[in-house]
Amino acid sequence: MPTINGRACVANGRNLLLDSQTQMRKPSWYSPNYSWTPEQGTYLRSNIFRTTDAWDNVRYAYKDLLDRGVINTTDNFTYSVYFRVVGEDPAGMSYANIYFVSTATTKNSLIPLELTSLKEGQWARAVVPFKFIDAEYDPTNEYNYAIRVEMSAAPKDKDARYEFAAPKLEAGTLATPLTPAQVDKVFSDGRQVYGRNLLTGTGSHTVTGTESSTAGYLSNETIDDMLTLFKGLEGQTVTVSLDYKYSGFVAGTGTNRLGWEIGITGDSTLWVGAWYSPNNYSGLGRTSTTFVVPKNITGLDEGLGYVQFSGSGTGTISHLKLEKGSVATPYSPAPEDVM
């Protein structure tokens, strides 16, 4: 078991809910938090959902979990969400109970949490361990299968309300500290600003050379690991990018370039590389290439970074990134490297 300062602890579990911070992404959220405004605020960096009604909250789509293959009927899972009562003293709210609602689970029932033990405005975390009992999509049950926590009665005081924030679904029977779900892309003002790096260890791998051809891995993945990775990307558009830096460069009569290259054999044979060819004494930057991964892959060659100077000079390549899509976003390590 992991330890912190010599004491046993439980590592953060992966949040299986996409867009848990805003709860606005459809179709992942069956009932999104479209009513949110900045005035309503956030808690734990998650948008707050407000309601004055019973049986009302944002709902996560069961179909999304099935389509992504992140749930099954054999393992244990835990759902958690923070909530509070605002504008009424919970001590007098014995008429209201908190429920976990989803008929696709073994716990479509009351949550054993005493609302009357809380104070007005105090955040509490509702935690529900359960198993899924259905692994088939049924469009007639979308609403009943959608996952949420709701109150059984509306507040009685005028202007009182319930607030919910920071939902999390994770594997296991414990509710670990809140983490957002891993995402492949992030957009700002219509422009992609982040793409998930599919390669690990890229912050600690570099290749430096002064010879006609110096090669090495720029990530933790070996060629066999790369084969497994690219088989999972067949038919998709991906982008490779990396940093380069060189000095003392004098061109020779042969090849003069820095970059990364891989050969992919499938329905077609594709050699693709992200290269930069120096044309002055020194420089630095980032280079990229975009391609469609062949289908029915049977083998790979190389998957290496290269410094190839036929004349003289020193070159270094680093910070390799492989991401989905046709946009080379700024370098970022894989989520596995920082979680």
C-alpha cells in the first residue's frame, strides 16, 4: 500500500466521470448543469448545482460509461458527491432524505447520512459503494439508469436550496480525494489548447548527438509497447511533436536533421517522421507532423529520436508528444506521469 510520511494511504482513484468540474458536456451528462452561472460559484474547483426542488440534480449518462468500457458487473465502484443545505437549518429537516439513484446499480436507495447532523451551509460528502447490475445499453431505461444523488423533499423555508458539487465515480470501495477525469483535449475560445500525451516518461528522455546518426528512445515505451499503442489508434488521425535544439552546426554533404521517426506496417506501409533541418549555426524550436494510423497493423520499425549531422555540431531532441487529432498542442507530460 502507498505511504505518505510513513503512514499507509490510499492513492487517488481515477475519476470515471468526464467533465466532472463543469457537468456541462453532452452526451456524457444526461442532464447537464446548464443553469450554472459564475454567481453560483464553485467548490473544490467544481461548478455548484443549485436546486430548490426534490428529485433534482445533474445526471450522468450510463451509456457514456458503457461506450468507454470503464465499468463492468463484477468489480466494486464508489460514487461520491459533496452537498449542503443553504437557507434552512438541517437540524429541522427530518422530513428530507438523500438518495443515490440509478436502477443500473445494486444501490438505488437511501444514503445512510443524517441530514439533521449537519449545519446550515456545511459541505458534506455523500459516499455510495455499489456494483453495476447491467452491462447492456437499453434506450428505454436511459433516465432510470442515469447516475445521480437527489433529495427526497424540497426545503420548506423560503429561498432555501440544496447545492451539489464535485461528483466522482471510481473503481473500488473507498472514496478517494477528488480528481478530474483524464481528458484527451481541451478547447478555449474554439481553439484546442491541450491534447493528452499518449506517451509516458517523455520529460526524462532526451537524445543528444554530435555524430552522423545518434538514436534513442524519447519515452518509456519500447517498440513492443508502441505496437500495442498504435494498434489501439488504427484509422485515427494523430500528431507527433518534439523539441529540438542545436549549436555549432556546420552542414555536411549528407543528411542534416533532428527528429523522430517510425515505420508502421499494416494495410499500407507508412514511414512518418517529425523532422527539422537546421540552416544556421544554432537554434531551437518545436517540430511536428500529422498522419492517419494505418489499419490492421502487423509491425513497427524504429520509433526512435535521431540527431543526424553529417558535418559538425551538437543537437538535442526532447519532450516527445503523441496526441489524437491534427493539432500540435504545447508539450505536456502524460497524466500518468503527474498523477
